[in-house]
Amino acid sequence: MKKIIALTLALMLTVCCLAGCGGGEANENTLTMATNAEFPPFEYLEGEEIVGADVDIANAIAEKLGKTLEITNIDFDAALTGAATGKYDVAIAGVTATDERRQNMGFTDDYYTASQAIIVTADSAIKSAADLTGKTVSCQEGTTGEQYLLDNGYSVQSFKTGAEAISALTAGKVDAVVIDDAVARALSSKQEGKTVVLDEALTEEAYAIVTKLGNDELIAEINGALAELKAEGKLAEIFEKYELPYDAE
Ligand code: ARG
């Protein structure tokens, strides 16, 4: 009898351990975050390390929630799906809160305002959105930039990363890149003057944090943390560190 009890206990312990070790699973003391570190200055790799404004914001939120942040770097569409299905607590990746996405993901309050921008080569005849008609444009797969191009009938070439999208431009394979404005500037600044960002906003968008739809408890907790960070001037400080224009109202 004793043996059976001992065995049962041992088995229960094993099962509990296995359940607790399911990678990416939500744990009381951990905030799991999916991102796509191909989006400077919001998230990018510095050597092996994932850094950027979103990472600083995520760390500040986790600290307020008393949790340890655990970041997983994956494709952008996988980050969205991962948070929507609850594989990760959140996706923080410069994600635009759109009505379409709201159908199957939860969103916190907005924390940053952005728009889509056009990158062209320095010698390009394209000077505005009007000149884009009939052109081939590259973008990052699964993004609002891609959606904009598809909705407006452009010939689209989508890449896993914005860096590949801009490489297609400098290689002469496409006529322009459409990507979020701050990221356009960051990526373009690395092209040694070969590219420029046009001074025209194609859209108006707001970034928010993605959760599983209906995870209202977590959304409320994060909104509370965001409001505090805003009031404390911490958000403004983070955006300033990454040279991101920010209007703290
Ligand atoms: N704001 C755009 C969107 O939501 C692009 C975000 C891409 N983010 C990234 N980390 N690659 O679709």
C-alpha cells in the first residue's frame, strides 16, 4: 500500500513538472512575450541580445506586474498568432491595433502613434505616393504596410524582414518599400545615402500590445502599468532614448 502511494505521488509530481515546463506556457511569475526583432528601433538584435523601445517598455511593464519577462524572437505573423492563441501572454512588436485584428486578438491601450512611409532610392523619380501607381513595392510580410499595398492594388513583394525588403530596393528589384515611418528612417539610415524616406504619411496607426482575445484581466493589468509609465514620464524617456518622436499629452 505504501509503495502504491509513493508511486502515485511520484507520478503526480512528474506530471506537474512536465506541465510546468511546457515552453512559453504562462506561469504566475513570468510574462512571456513574442516579438520579431527585425523592427528597429522598436525591437532589433544587438549581437545576440534583443533590444529596443518595445523591450524597454515590456521590461518596465513586467516590473510593475512583479513578473519576469521572457522574450521569444520569431516571425512577425507567428508572434501575432502566438499571442492570439495564448501560447505567449503578449506580443509586443510595434503591432498596429486594426479592426481586422481585433476580431481575433485582444489589444491593450495604444502606446505609440505611427504611419506607413515610403522608402525609395536617392535618385528615384518617385517623389510622392501618387508616383507609386503601377510600381512594384516591397514590404514585410503580414504587416499593415503589406495590407495597405494590397488594398491599393500595387504589385507587392513581401519579405520576412524589413531589411530584406530594403535590400530588394537597393538591388533594383523593386521601386519602393512601404514600412512603418520610424522603422523606415532607421533602416534607411543604414544605407549610406543610397535611399531616402519620403515625407508623406500613407496611414495613421496606433501601436498596442496583443493578448489572447478576452484576456481582460491581463489587459487591465497592462493598461494600469502603461498609464503609470506614461504619468511618470517613463514612456517619454524610453522613446527619447531611441530618438522616437513622441507627443506626451
Ligand atoms: N505596425 C505594423 C503592423 O502591425 C508592422 C509591425 C512589424 N513589427 C515587427 N516587429 N516586425 O503590421
